[in-house]
Amino acid sequence: MLSQSLLNLVDAAMVGSLGEISLAGVGIASYANFMCVSLVTGLSSGVQALVARRNGQQRTSECAQPLHVGLLIGIGVALPISILIYWFAPWYLKLLNNDSGVLSEAIPYFQWRVLSIAAVAFNFSFRGFWNGINHSMTYLRALLLMHIINVILSYSLIFGCFGLPAMGSAGAGLGTTIAMYLGSLIYAWMTWQMGRRYGFMQSLPDRRTWAGVLKLTIPTSLQQTLFATGITAMFWIIGQVGSHALAVGHVLVNLALFLILPGVGLGMAATTLVSHSLGENKPDHAYQWGWDTVKVAGGILIVLGIPFWLCPDLILSCFIHDEQVRAMGVLPLQLTGLTMVLDATSLVLTQALLGAGANRTVLKIAVSMQWLFFLPLAWVFGPYLGYGLVAIWLLQIIQRTLTSVIYGIIWSRRHWASIRL
């Protein structure tokens, strides 16, 4: 997850050299794509929780069955959806922003990126499988190779290196999509080599496995879709403040992801540890794994956040070259570095509850806090009352802190321990 956040920062730095309008266009397109991709992101936790539970039950030969379901969904659902969204891209993005300069950068980038939805479904399913059997390092090796390919391809297509056309910001979208499909092929080859003892490609999934994966995946995908739609709505709100604020907001989110994604990665560890312990009928171990992972995540987030509040202008200068525009992001970035540790409980226990099968609980909390609390107040205090980007960012911090408190209370009550998968 840390490697993913670093990749996002590299992409933002490369596109940022093209100017603030290009950065704003890629920003709005990225989160529009995030909203589309979120339709299949629930496959990761759904596959992982079920694989870990089967592994804990010593049903080794059945561990690959949830992966098969994920791959079939990628082919039968994600691929047609990506083609459909590709054709409606101009209309879709015009709903989010009406600046012609921003749209000229956003539309081609988005069209290339949205074609990778099927690859996301494949890769997330493979991630769930390898994490579920406690072999996350296997997934990591392939992921790092995919990232290296992504950076080389994107840079070459943005600036026209090695005889390739100089496509500008659209080249970043094409490079990422090609790299993700190559990553799917790498994962498939690795799983064929090492995963056959878990039943990979040995048989089609049965009805019970389909039902189990869908039961876990649909609420999580719905929650992720609503979350991503909320992020896109946040960018629409920031866009009402101005295109420069939109460019700064894109950089701030990617820098925040540098802190958030390692916490999510630790949460994924909790998904496996909690589900495996429950599979062994050890609910007390599952409960302790949740809190122990929160402690580790909190310590890491404190360390990672130090540069954000010590030298925010230096960090922002890597992405935004206009001094006045850059100044808009200094205080929000400092607040991010100082307060991200408060988000550790939410980041970890969200994933731990998914491992326990409490997907509907996560859905209710996440949607309520984002759509009923944060977004209405962000619009009121941001563009309507004129407090701008700082107010929007401060409200987001308050929302995340309250969410952490709620998840902590739910985890302590232990109702999730009685869920059967």
C-alpha cells in the first residue's frame, strides 16, 4: 500500500510539470475513475476474508475457490462496465467540472484509465487470495514490478521518450492501464506456479462459494462506491472554490494517501488475522489482533506525518511550482501530518470488521459520516460561506476522528464475533 501511494505521488509530480490545469484535470479524472473502479474493489476484502477463513479451517484445497469467483466477475461484469463508461466519459466528466481547459486534460486521461476496471478486479482478487493465505510478500514482488513498468511507461508516454508519442497527461492514463493488465498476467502466472495446491484452476466455484463472496463483496463495493462518489463530490465542491484549489486538492489527497494507505495495508493484515482466528474459533485472539494492529498503525502514522508539518512548502514544491497556488496547501498539509494518527483506529478496524464479516456495519457508518456529516458541511463552509479549502480539509479531519471513535466502540462490543461465513 505504501508503494501505491508513492506511485500516486510520482504520477502527480510528472503531471504537475505540465502545469496546474493539467494537474487539476488529472485530479478530477482520477477521482471520477476511483468512483468507477470502486464497483469492484469489494472483491479484495471479500476474497481475502473467505480465503483466510477456509485457511483457518484447514480446508486448504478450497482456498482458491473465492479467487475464481473474483476472476469470473472481472471478466463478466467489470470488462463490459469499463467499455460502457468509456463511451459516456465526456458527458460524465462535464457533470463534475465545466472548465474547458480542465476537461480537455481530464477526458482523455479518464478514458484510458477507465479501461483498466477489469484489471483492477483481477488484481484485487489476486491480492485477496495471497493475503488470505498469509503470502503477502508474493503479491508485493509482482506489485513492485508492475509499479516500475507503470512509471517507465507513463513517463515515456507523457514526454515522448523512446520513440513513443508525447501524449501529455493522457499518456499517464494509458501507461497505468497497460501496466495494470501486465500486472494481471504476472499474478496469473505466479498463482499458476505456486497456488495449485490451494485448488487454483482445479474446478469451478460452487454455489456456496459464489454466495459467500457476493455476501461480503456487494456491501463493501457499495460502501466503496458511495465513498468514492463522496470523494468526487468533495472535488466538485473544491472546484467551486476555483481551479487552483482543485489542483492543490489533488496533491493534498495524494499526499494524505501516503499516510492513509500504509494504515489500510496494516488493516488488511488485520483482515486476515481476525478472519483466521475466527476460523480457528478463537474470538479473543481476533479481538486482540484488532487493537494490536491499531497500535502499530498509530506509531507508523506519527513517524510518516512528521515531514508534513515540519516542511510542508518544500514537499508541495515538488508538485506545484506557482508560489501563490502552493501557499493554499500549506496549512491543510500541516493539519494532515499532525492529525493523521487519529485516523489509525478507523483505518485498521474498518478492515478488521470486514475480516469478521461485518460488512453491512462498515457500510452504514462510512456512508452516514461522509454523506450526512462531511459533504453538507464542506459545501456550506467551503464555497458557500467562503472559508475555502482550509475549512473543507479541517472538516474532513473532524469526520475521520469521529469515525475512529465509532469504530473503536463497535469493536469493543464484540458483536462481530458471532458472524458466520
